[in-house]
Amino acid sequence: MGNTMISKSARADLPSPEPRRSDPATLAAEIIERLTYSIGKDAKVAQPHDWMTATILVIRDRVIDHWMESTRKTYESGGKRVYYLSLEFLIGRLTRDAVSNLGMLEEVREALESLGVDFDVVAALEPDAALGNGGLGRLAACFMESMATVDIPAYGYGIRYVHGLFRQQMSDGWQVELPETWLSHGNPWEFQRSESAYEIGFGGSVDILDTETDSDETQRCAWKPQERVIAVAYDTPVVGWRANRVNTLRLWTAQPIDPILLDAFNAGDHIGALRESNKAEALARVLYPADGTPAGQELRLRQEYFFSSASLQDILRRHLQQYGDLLSLPDKVAIQLNDTHPAVSVAELMRLLIDVHGMEFDPAWDITRETFSYTNHTLLPEALESWPVPLFERLLPRHMQLVYAINAKVLVHARKERGYDDEQARSVSLIDEGGERRVRMGNLAFVGSHSINGVSALHTDLMKQTVFSDLHGLYPDRINNKTNGITPRRWLMQCNPGLFSLIREVIGDEFMDDAEALKALEPFAGDAEFRARFAAVKRDNKVRLANLVARRMGIKIDPSAMFDIQIKRIHEYKRQLLNIIEAIALYDQIRSHPERDWTPRVKIFAGKAAPSYHNAKLIIKLANDVARVINHDPAVRGLLKIVFIPNYNVSLAEVIVPAADLSEQISTAGMEASGTGNMKFALNGALTIGTLDGANVEIQQCVGEDNIVIFGMTAAEVAECRATGHNPRAIIEASRELSQALTAISSGVFSPDDRDRFTELTDGLYEHDWFMVTADFDAYAEAQRRVDSLWLDEEAWYGRTILNTARVGWFSSDRTIRQYAKEIWKAGP
Ligand SMILES: *Cc1c(COP(=O)(O)O)cnc(C)c1O
């Protein structure tokens, strides 16, 4: 391996290039040079995409200077490295983030301007890296940026999906999924590392190595996989704020061992000759588009094992290269499992330590637990991953043995030392014995980690009380809370430049390095002149969004109306349905009481539904059907408009969030683990209407009860109501507005072409209403009228929104990451 052309001692003398200068003239000259020599285009005929690529290559050179310095620093300091394993990274565009964090925004803008090119136009050409579904993947992206910012040597590990999350198109109001092709113009941000390649096996059989002892899954074995593929790394640099540090996001792609079976090809079987190749490449082809539904497919388990094994082999290789032995692993390595998707890593590390590196079971188990920590993201039972034992055993026979061996240890401990009874033992077991036997990935991640964290205070409490109550009883010091955060660079400085400069002008620069310094803005909530300027920025952002809506959808919306926004994945627990039904009730009221002083509102929705999630897709159709009727009814007199903006993604969120007056965070209490959309809106000066769910609880504590509109049942009330059974039909009948709205839906007012289209949705509400839409309806409608009355007093409204911005700096992901580093990873400066 390595470079045998040049001896090591000679290599030490090789010069490093001078760090690049970043004045506009140098940048402009280099952009032309790249256009010519890297892309092979004459500037006179260059296409917009060529300018984008050339610009990125020039910026990338500056990133590389910092990247190499960071790598050197980590190596020399011998500091602990953090590895963030996540099957999703919802990054969005990288370029503005990188330029801004390098502090080169003005210089790059000027350089391009001197060439007659607009930076904003070039930046908008970059496709979103949409390697995630929603909040969980976006959190991983915010964490990557914050780990670089707070100077933690970290690697993100994931899969380089060829097709990220599907593109959502609307066809007559229905969601249609189209493939997303972010790599079609190449990806100038990434580096292929052909030398970082590992073999990954599947299937086959297991041989016992030490024949003199009894056969026992705790001893060394040799796994003989039947299939093998190669994992190859692609690295993307992630720049922290002020380029403090540049970390690496390492994404794996799969390649076949034999790219083509030449014998078969020559025998005329042209398709068969490529079968192996196609099978390998299928591994990294698509992101699993389900969001909180069971991933019941073999390909998904293969993806999970593929990226876990590649990442662990890479981690062990790096550690051994630097430190020479694996006993020191937990001192130098912390591995964070983002949800259960990488949980098979627990068994894989055990296998590598025992079978490949010759360690005994017990010390291997100690090292494993000291190295791993696990973040739980959901309590929804259908989202807690488990795999049928026969599938797991067929694909990963050695891991199955190890799971049994680990389970035996856990169960003996539970029964002998803690006196657990049968029921408690069943609940902590790694194997679900009810019905078809399944491997429980949440329990595997829990027992294989020294830390299990929830993502908001409420979620962590509920975790202790519900899914993991018996495991918590067994290991009471493991569960801890780390409330989520968002990076203020992307979600304030970059997406809302108007607000950013206004804040900077009045409170100075400190908040740029410490979001909690936004507190200094508090006194300005009482300053009429500042309020007017804050309102003017909001208005500009609303005009920008109105232009986007006009351009993309041909719908005119009025920037002086209240922009009432719910953007997030479409899911029944997030209750877009509650919002739509309330809009229908409002529509009825506006028509019945034209004399009242209604607040003009624009209700904006955006979000994708999992392709197989029938009800969620029906909710999208309902939003569109209701929008068509309301937007065309002259009796509404423009007081209410509804728009569903297609293809929600990070870049769209960056335009919508700064334009929000009202942020809808209305999930059924107890069901949203944290939410991060709620934080983005509050930071950008929107008022929240929400339930006491997830991080809303902590947002309320930070901004104060007067500056947020809370309504509805608490998590405890929801649990109680579900346990004792409630009667949604009676609730509906007792509420005139609700029953009228539901009757309108079920009688076909919004679907004259198919009157029964929504009966499944309305029947569900009458019959069980699991998500408490009916039970919370009156409280929600009442809260919306409270919002209307707050809106009437414009001065007070902006005072409240300013206090939101001033008081939510705590929700910076820098704070979250510092807590992880100090309390879980024991890493960092
Ligand atoms: C922030 C974000 C999310 C998460 O939103 P929630 O409201 O917390 O569910 C999902 N998707 C995108 C594109 C985001 O930017």
C-alpha cells in the first residue's frame, strides 16, 4: 500500500503549496483559469453550470488549505475523534455555506461581478444534496457544521445515494414522485478516495476457529460470506464557522468485486454478465423514502450493514495506524449512532474485535459499550426498527450469533442481578418473541451503548416511561437528554441576510460566534423604530416568497396578509389535517360573518409524503382541493388564501422560513420527539402556535408564555385519553364548526368530481381519531382567534416576534454539540 515511488524521508521534505489568496482579483483570475483548464471551456461560451463548477473549484481550494491543517492538527494532538453514523444527511446546497463560513462572501461576489456573473444566480444552480427525509437528516447536517465550528475532530459517515429524496410534483393536486438526480452534472465538492475501499460481505456460513473448546458464539469464528461488494469512499469537506476547522463527511458507494463477468459476456449473456455489478450498485442507489414506517425490505438492512461495516473498518484502520492497538479505542474514538439505522454496528464491532482482531468476548463487549452512544428519535412503535430473525440470520449469520450471545448476557444480568420477571425480561430482550421473531434494533443499540439520548426534555422523559422503561430500570444512568438545535449560520445569517445585518447593526458582532448573545436584542422589542425596521425586513422576505409563489405556481399572494406556515413532512401525527379543517371552518365563518374584521391570512403548506403512506397523500390532495375552492370563491374577498408549494426541501425552507409570521407546530402531544422547524421559525421572528410537544415546551420556557400561543391536550392527557378511550363522534357533534367542516369534506364540497375521495380521512376521525384532531379542534380554533387578536396590535406583535429571535439562541446546534462533546463523547477542546 501507499506510495512506493517516493521514500518516506523524501516525502517529508516535499513542499506544501502556499495558501491561496482570496482577494477578488485573484479569485476572478482563478475562476477563468478553472473554466479553461479544469472544465475545458472558453469563458465566452461557458454555460451557467460551467461558471458554477469553476467557482466551486476555486472556493474548494481555499477549503482544502484549512482541511489539511485540521487533519494535521487532529493527528498531532492525539485528540479523540468523533464519528457520526447516519443513514441520512439532508445537507441542501453547500456553496453559500462554505463561502460564508470562510468569510469570503463579498470577495466571491465581487470577483464574479467583475466577470459579469451574478453569484446568487450561480449559487441557485447548485442542486440540493437531499440525502435524507426530514428532521433526522437535517439534524445530522446541522451537527456536521457545528462540530466543525466548535472545533471537534469529527467524521460523518453515510451513504452516497445516487438518487436522494424524490422530487415531488403535483398532478391535479396529487403527489407524484420523480427521481432526483443531484449528481447529473457531477459534484465538484466531493473527492473519490479509491484507496479507501473495504470488502463487505453478506450471507454465507460461519466456521468455528478454536476447535478444542465447545461451540459457543462468544468465541472466535470465521464468517464465510457468500456475496461480497466493495465500499468506496467519497469525501466532502465541511467548513465550520470562520473556518475554525474543516471536517470530513465520508459517504460510501458500492462497487462489485468483478465489474463484469467476461466469460458470460463473451458467451453472449450481456445482461447476466453485469448482474453482480448491478446488484452491488443497487446498494447505494436510492435513499429509503419512508419516514417513520417500518423498513420492511431486505435492501434496507443491506444498506444499514453496508455502511456500518465500511465505517467501522475505516475507523479501526485509522485507529490502528495511529495507536497500534484496539484497547485504547474508547479513549480515542466516540461513535454516535443517529437512530437505530446504524445499530447493527454494535454486532459488527464485536465481530471485528473478536473474529478479525482476536479479542475475547468480554473485553470486546466493554470496548463496544464504551465506544458507542445512541440517539433515539422517535417513540412511534411502527418506527422502531426490527428485522425478522430469518432475514437477519440469512444475511448476517455471524451477527445473529453475536446478538444471541449479547442477549444472553443481558437477560442473565436482568434476571439474576435485578430480579426481572418474565414480562420485564421479554421487554429488555433483543429478540421480540411475540409473533414472528424479530431482532429489535433499538434494544441492541441501547445495550451496546453507554449513553442513550433523547432529543428534547419531554421526549427523554417519555422514553424513560415508555419504550425503554425496563431497559432504563436495568441501566439507570444511561438515558440522558440533548435537546436538538439548528445552525444559526444557515438558518439566520445566510437565509435571512436582511435580519442578520439589522441585528448586527444594533447589537454588534458577538451573536455571530455565540447565538445566545442575541439576548442583547431584548431591549429593542420596546423600541418603536427598531420594530418598524424589523417589520420592514419581514415584509421584504414575504415579498421574496410571494415572488417565488407567483413564479412557480402562478398564484398571487398579498405580502401584507399574515403568512401562516406549516412546512414539514406530511404525517398524521403532525396534523396538517387539523390545520386544513380549521381553514375550512374559518372559510365558513368569513362567509357567514362578512361584517366581522377578519385578519387576512395566507396559509402556506409544503411537505412530502412517504410514497406508500396513503393517508398522508390524501391529506396533500385535500389541501390542494380546499385551496382551489377557497382561492376561487369571491365571497372570501381575498381574506384567506391557501397554497401548497411543491417539492419541499432545504433550499425552499431557506426562502419560506424568513417570511413566516406564524409557525404551525401542532403535533399530537407526545408524538414529535423534538422538531427543529419550530426553532428555525422562532429564530427568524415568527410567532409559534403549537402544542406542548417536543422542543415546543422548551421554546415556551425560553421565549415566555406571552410570546407563544399554546393550545390543546398535554402528552399526559393524550395518553390518558387513549388508555380510557374517547368518543370522537360525540366531540364532533358537540362542535358546530367542526361538524360543519367535516360534513363539507365528506359531502364532496371540495371534491365534486369524486365525492367519496376523503371519506377514509373523515371516517377515521369519527371512528378512532388516534391523533386527537377532533379532541383538540376547538382549542386550536380558539388559539387561532387569539393569534388574530394579537395580529391586530401590530406594535405588540413585532415586540413579541423580536423577543422570539432574541431568546432562542440557546437552540443553536453549537450548544447541542458542546453538550454531546462534554457529557457523552468526552471529546473536544
Ligand atoms: C428543518 C427541516 C425539517 C424538519 O422540520 P420539522 O418541522 O421539525 O419536522 C424537515 N425538512 C427540511 C427540509 C428541513 O429544513
